[in-house]
Amino acid sequence: MTNIGRPAEGQNQWYPFMDRPTPSIVDGVMQNPPVIPVHDAAPLPSSARFVVVGAGIHGMSTAYHLAMELERTGKGTGSDVVLIDKAGPGAGATGLACGCIRNLYMTGPLHAILRASVEVWESDPINFGFQQVGYVSIGEENQAEDYVRLNESQIASGYPSDLYTGADAHRFLKGLWPDFKTQNCDVVLHEHRSGYAGTHMVMWGLDQKCRQFGVQRVYGVAVTGYDLDASGSVAAVETTAGRIQCEQVVWVPERGRRSTGSGWAARPVWAAPTPAATPRRAWPCGPTGACWRARCSCRRASTIAPPTGATAPCCTSS
């Protein structure tokens, strides 16, 4: 059993499992370490059916859900999936995100997608660290019509929320926080199923899910290039640990420090496995942002979940 904690020394509140390593310097550039301890990592195999590049929240979720889908459909097992990251879980933008889980987007089709994402958070709130405390958004009078449309769309998609305007909005806010200054707070939307999740706990939970389903987690190995066949499809991935042949690649790029936001890929930006060897790029397309765990009790960590059987429009063949 690997000892991954230091209970005798107390816990670092920003890195609850142990002290986070000091960032290393590579070619004069500081490298973020993983947000959780790396242990039981697998060596790079010579071949795999599926290679997922990037162990941020989107990449780890993609590997986890692909492994589950292969097992559920009888088309394979989690060991068919190799997850590669140059450092480890959450070493990129994911590790800098706050963790708010919400459905506050003006694009109507997103509401059903994010509802499905929240259902994943709800499926294992302990291991994902999901605190379902709700979410409150406040707008001014000139935003009232937008909030009405948003509220109607959320309800239609099965995501309950309440809308308050004028004096009702003020009463609602004062009921939550008696000293809240309600000037120019003309419209309020309260999402019941939203909340927040701490980044470290989310990544710990996803890493354990990947291990549970047999995903080969290859950490400390950087991808350096791709070998293409005559058709232009990826035939192999080049890494600092050697070459791995594969049938499909899912590349999950970082998007800056806000990338683990409300639409976290607890279900991934998802491309269902197909016989073709065409590589797919999985772009984390959920709008995200940052907010503090203050009065609104919100943090952010990201979720994208297309309806069952659907392929997300952001998954495109290269």
C-alpha cells in the first residue's frame, strides 16, 4: 500500500493529500506539478486501440467514460485505453481552476447537455467532491428578458431554477444574506442543482475511476509528435518514452486557467469509438469561468455531456 498522506504532519489545505511538489524548471520555463500524488502509473505500451493525450479534467473524463462504454457494450475493456500526460492529473489549466458547476449560459442547447453533466456529478458526489449548494446569479433591469429566456429554457430541459424580479429579488437575496446590498439587483436566478467541487478532489476521484476501469495511466511522458499513414490518419504517437501505435487518438488541449468550469467533462467531450482509424480532436467546448467560494458558494470544475448516443459537434476528424 502506497502511503500518500502525512497525517502526523497535518494536511496542507490547498493540497489535502500531501504537500504539492515544488514546480520544476524545464528549459527556463516553470512546469506545474500534478495536483494529486502520482502513483501506480503504467509504463508506455507499444500499442493501444485508443490513446487519450492530456490528463486534465477533460482528458481523464474522456478516458474514464470511454473505458466504461467499451465495457458496457462488450466492445473492449478499459485496458484498451491509454491516457498520457507529461506530468500527471491536473498539472495544466485544470489545477488552476476554481470549480463552479452551473448551467448559467444563454445558449439554449447547452442546458440539456449541462443537465446531463450534473447528473454525472450527482452519480458519485463523494468521490467527485461535489457540493450541491445551488447557484445564484444576479442581473440588472436591462438583463431581465435574457434571464426570463434562460429560466424558461432551463426548466424545459429538466434543470429546475427559480426567477425573481424587482422587490421579490431583493427579498430573496436578503433572505439568504441579510446584509446583502441589493441596489441594482433587479433580477435573480437560483439554480437548485448547481454547486461547486474542489479541483484536487475531482482529479483524485477521476484518477481512481480510471484505475477502477483498467485505463493504462501513463504519467511523466510527453507527446512529441504523431506519425500519419498514407490516408493522413494517425498511426502512432511519438513520446519521450518511445512510440505507441494506435487506432484512434483523442487530443485534449488546455484552454487557459478557466478550463475546468461549469460544464466539466464528467462525461467527456465525447466521440464514440468507430472502426475508422481517423484521429479525433476533443475540444473542451463548455464555456467556463472563475469565481470564489464566497457568498454564492460556487467554484468551478468543468462538465460536457452530450445526450446518450450523440456525438458532440466539437469532436471533429482531422
